[in-house]
Amino acid sequence: MQFEHVPELRFLYYNQKEYTDAKWRSVQSHSVPTLSLERLRVLVSAKTKKLRDYQICDFYWLLLVVDSMDPAQDQDLQWPAGESLEKSPFERILLYRPQFGQVVQVPQ
């Protein structure tokens, strides 16, 4: 690649039209952190402790909503290969990002 010597460069846009005042311009970029498995384990553990206060059901599902509009929550929901959570009382654990319509089922 032509710009390997510039690790800060994440994206380059080339416009074929030539402008008389052409200049390089830097723009702000935003990188999204990867999914925090440790934080997810803490959340599942906390919800598991609250199960005794829930109405008795045959099956429990846990839906965790990730609000991408909140920078503290915004993260990439790609599940890491080979990773899983410990078995929990929840039949399914789902991560949901409503802004992107993305749903990820957590393996356990």
C-alpha cells in the first residue's frame, strides 16, 4: 500500500476532478471499541442475581440494548471467534443495537 508509512491514516478519498485550490485536509475520525466481554460478563451476572425477583417462567431471555448514541456504550458487536460466556439461567442472551438493527446472540 502506498501510505503504509502513515499509521494514523485510516481512510483516503480520491476525487478525479482537479481543483485549482487543491489541498490535503485532515478530518476527524471515530473508532469504535470492540465488544467488552468482561463488561458483558458483569452485566449477565448482575441480571442473574435479580432472577429470583422475576415472575416464574419456563424460559428467560436477556436482551441487552446497546445505545450507539451514548459514546460510553458504543461498541462493535462482532462476537470474537472461539469466545463464549459461562452457562447462565438465560436460555438466550441477545445484544441489540437499535440504530443499526443489529442483533447478536451470545454463545454460552
